[in-house]
Amino acid sequence: MNGTLAYIEPDKVNSPRRHWTLLIVLDPGGEQNIALCVGRWNNTPCLGMRWNGSADNPLGNPQSRGIPTWFIIPAGAYANAIIESLAPEKKQMARNFLPS
């Protein structure tokens, strides 16, 4: 691929801009893999998740009108279960941003 990725990197995904602010990518995943981040949805801390995509689908999923977006996971039981699956240093990063 001449040193370029076949998909849009998670730290470049910042939509929907009116509601979303990316804070930190916890796990960038990789091609055809899941990325996980912490961000703010309407200024409320939450997790974000997305499939990075591939050469056949560089936008990944989810996407809206040709723009890559994050799937929002609000703080709570689902977010806690995901955070518990992280490596200790990533878990601490997530806990620093999300309410317990």
C-alpha cells in the first residue's frame, strides 16, 4: 500500500462534529478491526467504537453520508464491561475520563 493505510485512522474520525469531540483513542485496532476511544457526546463523557474498514471499504462502519463516525456507548453497564476488558493502563485512561 505504499506506506498508506487502507482505511481512515481512528484519530482522524471526528464526526458528527455538532455533537462529538474525540478525546483519546484507547485502542486503534487496525485494518478490518475494532477501534475504541473516549470522547464527549454533547459534552458528556462516553466511549466510542467503530470498525476501521479496509481497502474495499475505507470509511469503515459506522459512517453517515460518506463520512466516518463513531458508535456512541454511554457511561453505564455496557461501557463498564468494555472498560473491564482493557489492559490496565488503558483501563485507567478510560476511568480518568468517564464517571464511575
